[in-house]
Amino acid sequence: MNGKLIVFEGVEGCGKTTQIQLCGEWLQSLGIPVVITREPGGTELGLHLRRLLLQKAEGESSEPSAFPIADRAELLLYAADRSQHVEELKPILAAGKIILCDRYTDSTVTYQGYGRGLDMNLINKLNTIATNGLKSDLTFWLDVDAEVGLARKHKASAPAAPAKGDRIEQENIAFHRRVQKGYTELAASHPERIVRVDASVSVDAIQRVIQKILLLKLDGWGYKQIKS
Ligand code: T5A
């Protein structure tokens, strides 16, 4: 049996990392082989690209962008990260594992398309090239207002003196609202793949919804060994 690619998407601070971690632990407890990854930065090459793209070292306080990155250059760097990532995901899927991925193609549509205003045809073509046709089997869109997500991140990074955030977090609120609009429209266009989850509630409540949906999916995909 081929594995499945499950993607988590949403605006900054919507809670993807938190939910993916919990979801991974839960799947492991059911005896289901699972791999957690992310974009950008799911490979060795991707880690270098992530540092260039976000211009903030992990765990360090933010600095103003060190050098400019043109919008189309940014798009191509995300595509390069994805292309390498997909190559390294293929054997994992071939081994029948479940992949939980923090962001994938929809992020490029929402951030570079809706956010930056780059041409959607170009983005869709690049996504097809970068993924070599690999689509997500299921995408959880963690839906929360852009303001709420950003506030969560700022609170987490430095409650007393909120950090500026990385290069993309530093974009103005209008940018993040356009990204949010992008997710709303994508979810409406792809109901077969994208499931909206209300991410304004507690961590536990969100995880319960995700697990309920996943149990049904896993059963349909033939992961019969699971104990519910
Ligand atoms: N990008 C990415 C593009 O522009 N184009 C692309 O093609 C791709 C792939 C990635 C950046 O790259 C951009 C988008 C991004 O700007 P990143 O650092 O990976 O950068 O940033 P995010 O993906 O936004 O991930 P974050 O880790 O920053 O946010 P999460 O994962 O959504 O949120 P999480 O789980 O870390 O939670 C944030 C805080 O909120 C709390 C957590 O404890 C944490 O403190 N929290 C909650 N608080 C209250 N209620 C809840 N339900 C909560 N859930 C979590």
C-alpha cells in the first residue's frame, strides 16, 4: 500500500506545528508509521533555503531583512525547496508511511499568489513542476483570523517585548488578510481535498476534530490495523 501525504495549512500561528506534533504522537500510539516534515526546510538543501527565505536563524531574535529578495526569486526558492522535498518524500510514501507535512503547494498559492500578487498560472505551473504531480491526499486548513494567529506567535516568542518575527511575518496585516482570503477560496474550490478546521478553539478541541476526520480517512485508505 502506498503511504499518504497529509498537509496542514493556514495563516501564521494558526497552530499547525502544535497539531502536527499531537497528531504524530497519536498515530504512533495506534501503530501507524508516520513521518513529520515541513516546507520550507524539510531536507538538508531545504534548511539552507529556509534560512535564506526567512532570514531568521532558529531560536534567535529577529533582525531586519539582511538583503532584498524579489517576489519571483522568492517564488523560485520555495519551488526549489519543494522539488527537493518531493524527491525525498517519494521513498517514504513507497514504504507505506503517513507523512504529516507543515505547508505544501497551497502556501505558495496563498502567500506568493494572494499575498504577493504573483501570476496564478505561473504559480500553478511551478507547483506542478516542483511536485512532479504529487498532490496531498488530505489537507487540513486550520482556520483562524490572521490577527489571532500573529498575536499567538508574538506572545509565544517574547511575551514582554513582542518580536518582529521573520521576513514574512513582518509583512503588514493586509498581506496576511489576503493570505487568509486565499485559503478561504482554495477550500471552496477543492472540497475533495481540503478540510476546514476551526482553529480558534483550544488545542485539545482542534486535535479531537482532526483525529475524528483522520480515523475515517485511515479506514478508507486501508490502514485496518488501527485501534480506535
Ligand atoms: N511560505 C511557505 C510561503 O510564503 N510560501 C510557501 O510556499 C511556503 C511553503 C514558513 C513561512 O514560509 C511561508 C509561510 C511562512 O511565513 P514558519 O516559521 O514555518 O515559516 O511559519 P509557520 O508555518 O507560520 O509556522 P509557525 O510555527 O510559525 O506557526 P504554526 O505552526 O501555525 O503555529 P504553532 O503551532 O507554532 O503555534 C503558534 C503559537 O500559538 C500557540 C502555540 O502554543 C504557539 O505558542 N497555539 C495556540 N494558542 C491558543 N489556542 C490554540 N488553539 C493554539 N494552538 C497553538
